[in-house]
Amino acid sequence: MIGDGLKRLLFACSLIVLLALMACGGPAGRLPELANEAQSTYLLGPGDSLRITVFGESDLSGTFKVADNGTLVMPLVGSVSAAGLSLPDFQKKLVQQLSAKAVKSPDVTLQIEEYRPFFILGEVKNPGSYPYVPDMTVLTAVAIAGGFTFRASEDEVSVTRKRNGATVESRGRRDSRVIPGDTIYVYERHF
């Protein structure tokens, strides 16, 4: 028969092991690991604003926004599908459209004037929507949102991302890459 002192010691050790296991399996533990986007080419999407310059055609130059349906509307050209294309691919498509409808051998330059936003929720000081910054990480996003609250679980977050028409939620870390349109959720720590 086990003595009362030994029972208490076993109970305390069991409780410590249980709490340690719970701490290791944080709220994001059930999610798959976020694949780091080593993608060097940025893909356009709804909400991006582009500065388009058509050399010698001031009426066709200006700032244009990619609409919710993924198209960009320009004078004389109409709607041009932009979502999911890189800048060079969109430039080629735009040159083809301009050549066919408005300008012979157009010289077109593009640059992203404003990226679509990312979103951050949970245990940050100022949750909300913020403009994307190139090469952003989760830690950069938290800093933009005012930093962690004192209750924040600082090591793991949830990142919800749209890929190929599907929404995927994954476990992210402080150094995980953020892309425009991501939603980051910072969990509350348990103790």
C-alpha cells in the first residue's frame, strides 16, 4: 500500500506533466504548419492598386485598382483579368489588350502603388486591417498592430490564407512570412 505522502508526490508529478503537455500543445497545435512562401513573384489580387504608365498616352495612364472580381478596368480597354497574375504576366496581357483595342506597339510600365491589406486579430494592442509591407513576417505584423498584449501567446499564431480558391488555416510562428490578404490570429496564453 502506498503512503499518503507518496500519493501526493505522484499526483503532483502527474499534474506537472499534464500541464507541461498542455503548454506544448498550444491552441494552434492542431493546425498544419504554415508553408513559408518562398515565392519571389508577387501575385495580384483584389484590393491591389497599380500605377500604370502608357508612354505617350496620358489618358491611359494613372492609378487603377483591382476590383473584387479580380479585374482591372481601364479606359478604351475595358476589363482586364489581373487576379493571380504576376506583374510581368499582367503587363504582357495589358500590352496585348492595348495593341488590339487602342494603341499600336504600346510601351507600358507597371508598379504596385498599394498592396491589398492583411488582417490581425486576437491578443494584439490594435487589431484590424493594415497595409501590407513587402517581406513581412508575423512579428512585423504584430509590431504594426501595436505589439502583443500581456495575455498573448507569443510563439504560435493562426494564419488564414486563400490559395487556389480555398481558405486554409495553418499554424504560424514569429518568423513565418505573411502575404497580402492573410488573416493572423494571436491566441491568448493559458497561464
